[in-house]
Amino acid sequence: MRLHRLELTAFGPYPRPEVVDFDQLGADGLFLLHGDTGAGKTTLLDAVAFALFGRVPGARGDVKKLRCEYADPQTPTEVSLELTVQARRFRIVRSPEFDRPKKRGGGFTTQPAKCSLTWLEGWDGEGITRIDDVARAVEDLLGMSYEQFFQVVLLPQGEFARFLRSDTAEREVLLEKLFGTERFLDVEKWFRDRRVMAGRVLEERRRGANQLVHRVAEAAGEEPSDEPDWLESVLDRLSRTVKDLEERSVETAGLADSADALLAQARVQADQIRRVREARDLLARVEAADSAAWFAERDAARRAVPVVPAHTEIAKLQQSYEFAVRDEARAAEALQRLGHTGTELREDAERFREEAGGLGELAAEAERQKADERRLSELKHASSQVERRLLAVNTELEVLPEKLALCRAQLDAAAEASARLEGLKAKADAAEALPGALKALEARKNELHQAIDVHQKAKDVLQQVRHQRLENMAIELAAALQRGKPCAVCGSPSHPAPAQPILGGVDAADEEVAARDEQAALERRNAAEKAQHAAELRIQSCWEVLGSDEPAAVVAEHRAAAELARSRSQRQTEFVALEAKTRDLGAEKSRVEQDLVGLRTEHAALTTTVEVRAARLDSARGEHDDVLTRRDHLLRLAKALVELADRRSARDAALARVAEQEALVAALAAEAGFADVAAALAAARPAAKLQALDDRIAAWERARASALATLEELAEVDPADGVDLDEVTAQAATARANASEAATRLSRARGAFERVSELAARLRAERKALEPLEASYAELDALTDVINGRGQNSKKMTLRSYILAARLEEVAVAASARLQRMSQGRYSFVHSDSAGARGTRGGLNLDVLDDYSGRERPAKTLSGGESFLASLSLALGLADVVANETGGALLDTLFVDEGFGTLDSDTLDIVMNTLDELRAGGRVVGLVSHVEELRQRIPTRLRVRKARTGSTLEVSLA
């Protein structure tokens, strides 16, 4: 990587544009960057880092404000860096986010960050304008991240001095950033997580085995034990207990059966005596009951059963009669409201219907009369509208001559203006086209930028597809292989392990699609370039037509003439329209006058017809409002007469049914043997009470029969005898309790033996299954401890620390070669991977071997100048190792920041010789220092001058 040119504007302390020509400064391979404290020397290095990565190193990177406080508000902040990486020369232009004044109104608006990359030499690709795409392109070209770049290109000696004096943990942080060992941290975590999961599984299985031990102890009624033969002794004891309880259960069961037989015999004898005694008592109670009255009451109630529902029907018929009387009264009241006073109901109803039928034809005439009256109202309204329209037409006809004269004058003025329009048209067209051409040019520029972005993305996709296809070419070749036929690559007819297709792979079709997309994007870009060129030519032609005239004046003059020219056609149209309107209004006036005469004639004729018909209908309507109302009244009166006649007939029929039902009830009472209806109703009983009588009589008969049957069955039993049932029951209960207790103990013992046997089998299987898990976990636990720097790991180094230690050893070797030359063979770095004191982690120890004493010594014991030599050697060695590790570009430009003030003259000579070796290899080294002696030694200098208005740059050459 070689820097060529750096340009910065309104960045850091530089308010105005400043340029650093690294080709000029690095012509001799070494230059000095110096200036007052705070002038902005380090800002130039920050500008290089910002142009490449969009951020600055160290603590300054945490401050997002990069804009110069002294810069003009209208001046944008921008950094441009031109460099060559891997034979490709390109320019990066980057602007941070900053606040600028609003173009309209007061206040500020935020200008977003932007970036662009333009290829200059060694590459035919299109430029890049997306910030993310530029970041990926820079990182791919340099082959290192921004943290690695800050560490190996911008060499801050103070940080390496701290690195020499730091402990293992602090060194580990820096080395992790440089060598990217995070994946080994994931490996360590994977083993720890795997051990935790395996430990959880093992612990769960152990808990399961322990739970089985406690369940065995609980089932056996003993305390758990870790003795080897404890399980077998428990099973043996339970087996002996079961045998003893089986013998005891058989013995007590025989005694209980004998006692139960004696108890059953005693219970039979006691039950017989009890039954005889109860039968005698029951028979005495039955004989004393008044059963004759029960039978008489039941017989009378059964004979009265037919009379009760017939008598209930009388009440229902009486209620119907009352309803009929009420309906008759309502009908009579309705008829009275209609004003009828006659007595012949049905004859009067027939007469009223005939009279209403005679009014049917007059009802139709009444309907026509209403329609004609509505038509008269419509004719009157229409006549009023026609009269108003006639008045409006006359009014318009009065003002039309004046309008025609005015329109004629305007038409003549427009004709005169149209003659002047041709001379102004060309310039006016150019003036009006100019703003659109400018906007079109801006749009074409935007389209060209977008087309360039799309083309660049399409080219990136095509390159990626081709790269993936090359990587998966073995899969394509394997797809074309045929059994028994030679391979197109090696010629072998056998194909033992052809490559298998993978998910998401690309083939020739994908490459062809990507190529077509790239070609289409290129064509769009070419078209956009042509469109932009055409837009520029259009603007040039517009200014050629305008000459020295102002576009606004030309447009105003042409607009006035064009307005008059356009009004000529309009005025001509208006004049023709006014003439046509005059003719139309005259015709409309004649038509309206004819319509008014017709309406008035129709209205007069219809008025006569309505008056004649009204006289005829007045005589027919009588005292009602109209014929229809009288006809409706007659029909309602006829309906009311018929209704009253029907209600009177229903009343008489209901009264007859009541008398008939009363006679039927009296006949039923006499037929049932009662003196009258009241006697029958008094003898009647509800169904529930009658059922109760039947149940009482049936119970009396069953009790008597049961008592007689029991006395007959047990005639030989003497009720005076007695049996001591309590004593026999107590003896049997005692024997049965003893047998039940023995059986319960036997069942419990058998259950415990079976449960313990089952749990013992599960416990043996679980212990056998735990053996391989214990061994596997022990192996994983030991391996995890070793990987994480514990256990058998004598060096106390984690896997990540081991990798970093190997890298640090490479750095120590590379740095020792430089340190020996700069210290004249006295010092060299010594890397140690031994553990620290009190078992602390090791692997990253870095000491210094002093050749004068032949002993190793900590880097903390070096003097200031020696520390500078050591840190510079370490920085240069680390730069070489990181570049080789990442496969990055050759670092042709290095910056060394401060630290020279601690060196004496001889040591400074040695350091300068070392730096001469660097530039002899083709590198450019920039020293950042305040040391006055370096100004005498290095003729090429870049000085930063500080002032109240901001810093400026000054170049001094040899």
C-alpha cells in the first residue's frame, strides 16, 4: 500500500483546503511531520484513517465531531485520499455527517455522510458510491480490518510501550484484535457448554439412581445405605417375613370361619323369634283398625267420579255464555256509534250494501275529479315558469347588441397582436426551455449515477457468481460423468468419489443470467451517458438562440404577445357564439310564447269540466265530505249490523248449552245412587285422596295376610325363648379381626417384597447405565479443563491463549532482529509460555534478554530510550507478522508517532539506520516528532502551523 495524495477541507483544525503530496514527500523515502503541540499533526493521520475506514483511531474515534470549528458554514467537510494497493490506484472521497445552514430560512440541517471510490489505474471497474460497498472494497484490498490497520500502519509508540509493561490480560486484548482469535474463544465456550450439558445429564441420572435407593429404602421400611450387599440383605429379609406371615394367615383364617358358622346359626334362631313376636303385634293392630269406614268412603267416592267432570263443564259453559253477552254488548255499542236506530238487522244490512253498490260509478268519477284538480295545479305552475322564462329571454335580447360590439373590438386587437408573435417565438422557446433543460441535466446526472451503481452491483454479482462457479466446478464436472466413460479432466474411466451437489450452488445458467444482467446494466449506463451529453447540448443551443437578451424579459414579452394571439381565436369564438345566441334566443322567444298560449287554453277547458263534475258529485255525497266517504260509511254500517246479529245468535246458543248440561249432571247423580247433585259432590274425592284410600286398604290387607302367614310358618317357635347374640357376635368379630390383621400384614409384606424387587431391578440397570456416562464425563471434564487452562494444563493456558502465544512468539522473533541491530546486539525479546506466579495464566510473557549480563529481565526495567527502541522494534515486527498473517497488501507507507526525544545521539543514529533499511526496501516512512535534531537529519519536512484562525501546512524539501 502506497499513499500518493491527501486532500482535506474543514477537517479537524484545518478550516481551508489543504493538500499533502506523499509522492513529493516520500521521494527520498523518509520525511518528518512536525509542528507545535495541538497544531494537528496527528489529525493528518486521522484523515488517512477516516478516508479509508470512516473512523479515526484511539480515543478520538469515540468523538463523532470531525468538522473544523473555524470553517465557513457553507464549506463542506471532505477528505480525499489517493493511493495504490496491489497495483490498483484509486481515489476515496469521504464526508462525515455534519450540520450546514438551511438553504431557505434560518437554522441548520444535518448533511448525511457520503463516500465514493474512483478507480484511476490498474482496474477497469466502475466507481463505488455506497458507504458499505466502499468499506468492503477497502478491507478486501488491504486484507486487514481497521483495528489492524491502525496498529500496523500508524505506529503509536506509546501504546507499544504500554504493551511491553502490561500484564497477560491486557496483552491478550490487543493480540485478539490483531489476529482475530475469537473463533477459538467459541471453541472454549463450546467445550464448557458441552461439559455443563453433560454434567446436567449425569447429575440427573445420578439423582434418578439416588431416588431409586430412597424408594427401595422407603418400600422396605429401612434407612438407605451405601453398603454393597445392602440391597440383597433387604430382599432376603423381606422374603423370610412373607413366609412367616403366610403360615399365620392360614391359621387365623380357619378359626374365623368356625366362629362365623356359629354366629350364622345364632342369628337365624334370633331372627325367627323376632319375626313371631312382630307378627303377633301386627295382627293385633290390624284387627283393631276401623276398616269398614275406609271401604264405605272409597265406594262412595268411586260412584261420584262421573258427576264431578260433568258439573265442572257447567261452569265452563256459563263462562262462554257470559263472553257471548259481552260480545253482543260491544257490537250493539259499535252500531249505535254509526247512528243506526232500526230493529231489522240483517234486512237493513242488505239494503245498505245495495245502496253502496249504486255509488260505485260515482266513486270512479270522484277519483277522476281529484286527478283533474291536480292537473289544473300543474298547468298553473307550468304557466308561471313559462312566463318567467319569456321575461328572461327578453332581458338577454336587450343586452346582446352591446356585447357584440365589445367582442368585435377585442377581436381586432387580437388580430393585430398575432402578427407580432412570430418574431418572438424562437427566443421565447429557448428561454422557456432553459430551466427544464437544466433540471433535465440534473436528472440525467442522477440517472447516470444510479446506472453506475446498478452496473457496479451487477459486475460484483457476476464476479461473485463466477467465483462460486469456479469453486464448485468439481460439482459440474461430476454431473457430466458417465459410468464406464473416461473423465474429461483426468481420463480415468472410474469415478470413486464424485463431488456431490450442494444447496445454493451456481451453474452455467446462473452465470449466464448474471452476465445478461451485467450487460443490461452496462447498456443502461451508456444510455444514461448519452442522455447527459444530449442535455448539455440542449442548454448550449438555448443560450445561442437567446444571445444577450435576458430570459425573463424575452419570456414576458412573448407571453404578452402569445396571450393576445391566443385570445384572437377565443374572441372569434365568442363573437360567433354571441351571434348564434342572438338567433337562438329569438327562436326560443317564439317557442315560449306558443307554449304559453297552449297552457292557458288547456287550463280554461279543464276548469269548465271540473266545475260541471263537482256539481254532480255534491248531490250524491249527501251529508258526507265526498262520495267515497259516504260509500265507506254504508259498507261499515252493513258490516256492523251483520256482526250484531251474529253475536245475538251466539248468546242464545250458549244459554241453551248451559241448561242442557245442568240436566245431564242431575241425571248422572241420580244414576250413581245419590239423592241430589250436592250429595254426589260431597262424596267425591280428589284422585290423590282416593289413591291414598286404596293404598291404606291394600296395606291393611297385606299386613293381615303377612302376619297370618308368618305365624303359620313359625308355629313351632316359642316367642318366650331367648338367644345371647352379642356374645357370639363378639367372639366371631375377634376371630375375624385376627384373620384380617394377619391377611393385611401378609398383603403388605408381599407388596413391599414385589415393589422392592421391581425397584431393585431398575436400580441395578440404572447403575450399570451410569458407568459409561461417568467415564465419558470424566474424559470431557478433563479435556475442557485443559482447553480452558485448568486441571492437567501445567501452563495454565487456554486454547485461545495458546494460539496467541504462538503469534506472540512470531512477533518476538521478528522484533528481536530489529532490536538487536538498534541496541548493537545487547537486547533481544524472549517469549515464555510458562505459567505465572501462584498458578496464574501464562503463555503471553514477553521479557528482554540482556546480553551484557546474560540474564532475562522484565521490559519494565528498560530506560526511556531503551523502551522506545523496544517498542519501535515490537511495532515493526508486529506490522510484518500481521501483514503476513492476514495476507494483506505490502505496506509501502508507515508512520511512526513520537518517542524520539528519549534517545541519545548514538542511539538515534542506530534508529535512523534501521529506518533507512525500511526505505531502502522501497517503503516510505513518515516520522511524527518534536525533536529538533530530526529536523537537521531529515531534509524533507511537512510542518503544521497553528493560528487562531486554524492550522495550515507547509512543505520543506531537500
